[in-house]
Amino acid sequence: MRSALVYLAWRSTANRVARQWRRLRSPRYLVAVLLGAAYFWLLIGGRRPSHDARPPAGPWTDVLVLAFLIAATLWAWLFAGNRRALAFSPAEVDLLFPAPITRRGLIQYKLLRRQLPILVNALLWTVFIARQRLHAEAVLRVIGMWLLFTTLSLHRLGASFVRASLAEQGRTGLKRRAVSVAVAGAFAGTLAFVGWDMWSAFSATSERGLGAALEAVRSSLARPLPRALLLPFRWLARPALTTDPPAWLRAVGPAAALLVAHYVWVIRSDAAFEEGAAESAYLRHRQRGRAPRPVKVTRSAALAATGWRPGALVWKNLLAFRRGRRVGAIAVIALILAIGLAALSFHGNGASAEAVGWILLTWAVLSVGMGPQWVRNDLRGDLPKLDLLRSYPLHGWEIVAAQAAASALVLTLGELALVGLAWCSFLGNGAFEVGLGERTAVLTGALVLLPGINLMAMAIQNTAAVVFPEWVRHDGGRAGRIEALGQSVLVLGISTAILLVFLAAPTAVVLGAVYLLRDAMGWWAWLPAAPVSVGVLLWETRIVLLRTGRIFERTEPLVTSPMG
Amino acid sequence: MIEVEGLHKVYGDIVAVEELTFAVGAGEVVGLVGPNGAGKSTTLRALAGIVVPTRGRIRIAGHDLGAAPVAAKSELAFVPDEPHLFEYLTVVEHLRFTARLYRVLDVEDQIPALLGELELQSKRDALPGELSRGMRQKLAMGCALLHRPAAMLLDEPLTGLDPSGMRKMTSTIRQRAAAGTAILLSSHLLQLVEAICTRVVVMRHGRAVASGSMADIVRERPDLAGRSLEELFLALVSDDAPGA
């Protein structure tokens, strides 16, 4: 029976690759692949090839990598869905679950199926992080990345089994998973203690400024207890960060031991995952790209029968977004945070609030580039319903515009919340170089600029969905795994590059206007400059939407959706 | 109301629909029948504006679908065999959403009657995930009926319905036809087609091998006289049939 599973995994992968290869007969896909390859080549060829090619190392690299690994581990235990860790397709559920295959066999099959994406992503991450061409040392790093991603993937799976067992079997489950729960509990306790210790170090030195406080935090990590806590994470990360062959050979042993330990943990779990996996598979299939979470039906704003017809699509997408998430709770938390941060900014010299403010601002800036990947309540979610959309009495550009507008609106609100919170964080900080008036001017400028930028960014994403429907990631097929991030980074890089091209003219306009008006208005010159810039951006967006609309009207749903 | 002239659709090397010509008048129910892969669904999807014909002309209520797609689609309703619903809209919100798209000003007046007709009153605030297959089919039908279309395209409209639902749906189709709607219906349920369709178009390998009323077809093929639609269908689409 095991050979049948290996055959299934092998043939599925081979056929998938063959299908992707055949897709290149289409000129648009071929051109896109060539452009992608060129981007990739620029990424690794931008520098002279260097055998030294180390990742960008600095005093904080180690801390950042460890923070990432800890966050991934905590996520697996706290938030990752119990039922989504082993993502079976409906066909696998129908054909494999009733077959005489052990649970262990099914888990091994799924682990085998994960290897190709993990390897591809290990390769991509090696390029992104280290910008290496494929010489011998790069191969070592790819292996290091593979070890890291595979172990994280196994950890997520093991954690999901423990969580499912506790949720479904209660006290019996707790007894069965006593060792796992004890280890996780000890880790959580130690982490809480270390976290408190770091916060104390930060608070004690915050009077001397943000830099000194952060340095104190880094020093606190060198103490014995934090070092012991972080040791497994360091073992795991080291082969991915080391290029020197002898050092790599020394590092790979502990990392491989961790991987084997995780494999044994998962394989011996014997968790009854079938029911949850089957339910999850059918739900994903039925919902086709929507979050498989029970939804509380909330009252919706009335939709009048008159008005801009595509407004119905905007209304639908906003409603879907609201019902798919706890928007009300998030808004309340944001409000409490705003008040809390504003109060904290008046405390002492406001260093703590300033630190939070910079983090929030960083996220706001990042979300301009990455947000269009996160917020997807648009054509990317509706692609499986292309038949339905095309039967509506709407022009193609109207459908694309409405879909992009819904996502842009959500993203803008999120970004403005982040910028607003950052503004609150700096509110009482008298030592800050930029005064309150100037900061308010920038915030007001953001209010005007962000909707325009986001609409263009979403227009690009929706254009990609129309032009390359087979490359669009359907949320239903997303396992939310860290190892799949590499592909997202590639997509992010390409779409950001396109966005930057479109932003060139509006940026020139806004900078020119600010330059001309700066003597008379100072920072407030942003205010008249921003609408002019947005006007240029909207004109560009209109061209993109009209062209995409025409492509949408000619797109054959048979290619994108096998349901018809 | 529905006029199809020389409809031709090619996918790569495969001819899905070949030079298809027919018309459905106001108040008529025409059945589109044929074996799997005959080109029925492609025909319906081309008529709905979902796939673009390779050549040929389609007119809905006098509007050319190629030249004036929005005007043509405004007069049309399409109910696919697999009802596509939005997972986060309730039953009543689906109707309001459709009302905005088709500018149905009296939607609030229509909703109670429509929900009653489709037996969905108790599910008005339910999401599609809470509905059975049959209820989802009824909701898709409700969205199609809301704007009183001049032409309707129904692909397997009885799929997933219980016997009572089938009877109700059949009655709804008849009522809409009696009110002047042109209905093109594709189904493998030949008893249904025989019971409610005034004419049929029998397709095979993308071509119409017979069309007209039962009497018209028998006139063309006297050897099939006295047979039921099912027997007639099997004779027309078998490999031994003339023109196969």
C-alpha cells in the first residue's frame, strides 16, 4: 500500500510540473516566466558573484532570526488551526481514508507531498536572504533551510495533533499528551519569565533613550536562562546561517537531531485526525477560498437597488471581509491601544511609546508593499465564481474596479489605523525631532495618498489574477505554512516593482509640488501636493482598469475554473 | 427572445459547438438535450456571455450579446447546474445584491413572495453554508427570477431538489413561461423535458442533430413514430444514427 502512496505522490507531482510546463505554450505565461527569471537573475546577479556571500549579518540578525522562530512556534501552538495542519483534498479524503492505510502511512504521505514546496522555498530563501548563486556553499545553505522548514512544518503538525487531542478528548487527551504538554508548558513558562526579564531591562534603561534600551534587551539574552531557552532555536537556525563548510558540518548534527526528534514525535502521535481533516477538506472545497471558520451573521448596511451597479460587488466584498474577521473587536482594541499609547507617550521621556510607534510605522510602510498580498477580498477570492461574475450586466472594467476598490478600502483603513496609532505613540514625546504640527501634516497627507496608492496596488494584483488566473493562490489551497513564504516573496518583489514604476510619475509630482510650496507652507505643503499626485495616480489606475477589463471580457473561465 | 445564429466554439483542436442555429420565442420552453460532451453547457455558457463564441451571433431580447453585452445580460438570467453563491451573503442579502446589479426597485416588495415561492422563508438570514444543495439551487433560481428576465437559461434546474421541490420548480418554470419569458433548459431528465418543453434541440458532438417539437422530429424521422422522447433521444444520439 505504501508503494501506491509513493506512486500517487510521484505522479501527482510529475503531472503538476508537466501541466505548468504546458502552460508556457501560452505567450503571456511564457513572457511572465521570462520576466520573473530576469528579476530573479537581477536579484542574485545584482552583486558580483561571491563565494563568501554571507547573509546580511549584523548585531541584530541573530535576534531577529530567533524572534522569528519563536513567533512561528508560538503561532503553531496558539493560533494555527487544529484541522488545517494536515490539509487533505476531498479526493484524498474520499479515496485514501476508506482504503486500508494506517494513520502513520497517511501522515508519511502528506509529509512526502510537502517536500517539493519546501525544497523550492529553501532555494528561494537562499537567494532572497543570501543572494547566492548555486555553488557548493549555497547548496549547504539550501540544505540548512530545508532542515529548518521541514522541522517547523513538523512542529506545526505535532502541535496541531496535541491541540486537537486536548480539544476533542479533554482529560483523556491531556493524559495521552502529558509529555508534550509538559514540555510546551515549561517552554511557555520560561519564555514568559525571559520576556518579563527583557521588559524589565528595557524599562530600566529607557530613560537613556531607545537605542540604549534595545541594547540592554540584547544583553539580557546572553544570560544563562535565555541562552538555554534559545538553544534549540539556535541549533535549528545555524545550518541555514552558516556558509563555512567545517562550521556547517558541526552545526548540521544538532539540527538534524531536532528534525528526527520531531519526525518521531509526529509519527508516534497516532492522533485521530481523519474526521477533522475530512471536514476541513470538504469545507475548503465548498467555500472555495474562504476562511473555514464559523461565521456569526451580523447586520449589514442596507444596499439600495439604485446607484452605481458595481457598488454591489464592493458591498459584498466588504461584508465578506467583516464577517470573516472580528472587525469590531479589532476596532475596540485599536481604540484602547490609541488611548494607552497616547498616555504612555507622556510618561517619562516617552521612549517606550516611541519604540512601539516606530514598530507601528514600520508595519504601516511594509503594508503598502505587502498589504495587497494580505488583503484579498477581491477578484482573487472570486476567481472560482468567474462564471457568475461574467454573467452580470456589468462591463469588465467595472467588475475589476469594484473588486480592487473593496480591497483597497480595507487595506487603507488598516494602514490609517497603524499610522494613527503611531501618531498617538509620539503625541507626548517632546524630544522628537519632528514637531506635532508636522507629524499631523504627514498624517493628513497619508489620508489623501494612501487610498490612491492602494487602489493602484490592488488594480495590479487583480490584473495579475485576470491575466494569470492559474498562478493565483486560492486561499482555500493555502496551508499557511512558513515554508511557502518564499513564493510569496517572489510575487511580492515583482508586484512591488510594477507598483514602483506606476508611482514614479505621482512621486515626481508630489515632490515637485512640495519643493515649490515648502517656503510658504513648510510641512503642510504635503496637503495641496497630495491630491494632485493622487489625480495622476488615478489617471494611471483608470488606464490599467480599462485594459484589464477588456482582458477580463475575453478570459475563458474554462481555463480558470474547471467547474463549468 | 433568444436568437442563435451559426454559433461556433472551438477550444484548441476541439470543436465544442458547431454552427448551431435556433431560436426561443417569448413564452416558449425549449429543451437542450444530448449526451455528455455534446456541447450543451458550452452553448448555455456562450448564451450567458460567459464564454466568447469563436464565431456566430447571439441576440437576447433584441440585443446583440457581442456588441451590447450589458444590455443583453440585463434581460437574461442564467442558473448553472452548480449554484455559485457568495459564502458570506445571507439568502436575503443575495436577493438585495442581485437587485442592485439589475436595478430591481421593488425588491423589498418582492422578497417575501419570492421566498415563499421558493420555500426559503425560514432561511432568509442563513448563509449558503447552512443550506442544503436543493436550497442553494432554489436561491440561485430566486436570484434569477428577481429581475423578471426576458430570457432564462437553466442548466439542470432540478438537481438536488426533493420530489416536492421538483414539482414546485417545474410549476415555477411553467408560470414564468406563461408570463412571456423565453426559457432554454438543459437537462438529462427527459421526462421533465417532455413534460414542460414545447420544443427540443438534440445535440451531438457539438451539432444539432434534430430540433423542433416531437411531431416535427417524427415528421423528419418516420421510423421513430410512437416512441417516447427517451427512445427518440437514444435513437438520435446513438453511434448508428444517421449523420453520426
